[in-house]
Amino acid sequence: MVDTGATTVSISSVIASRAGIHNCVPRTFLTANGNVNACMAIVPEVSFGGFRLTDIEVAIMPNMSGDALLGMNVLRKFHIEQIGEAMRISTQ
């Protein structure tokens, strides 16, 4: 999922565990659903579509519905264009 209102990439704790991400720093996040106790980690690689980014900060969310959410710490590196219900992400 893409969320231009989210500051940071978020992943579920299930995905973090599968990816071997175990070291993270506890942090409280203010979300649309209120405060959430989660943690932050730096992951060596994030890839989506044909894009690959390295050393990306991610929030590991304990009860997240879905696997991942792309936040602005990644999206700001791209050109985002929305036409109707279609979104296009490309390099600048």
C-alpha cells in the first residue's frame, strides 16, 4: 500500500520476523487509529516494482493489517502521479 500521509515505511511484525529483522528501537507512533507502540529498524534493502533502495528506516507495527505500507521516507525519492484511481511511481 502507498500512503503519502505516512512519514515512514511500515511493515507488519509478521513480515519483520520473516525477514529476520529482530533488532529495533521501541517507539510510540501517532497513527490515524491513535497511538501505537511499535519499533524502528534500519533494513538493508527495500524493493518494490523494479525499484531497490538500501538502508531504509522502517516502523515495525504489531497489529498491522496488511504486510507493508510505503511512507514518505521512500516515496519522496520518486515522482508520484495520480490520475483517477491509478497511481504511477517513477524516478525523477
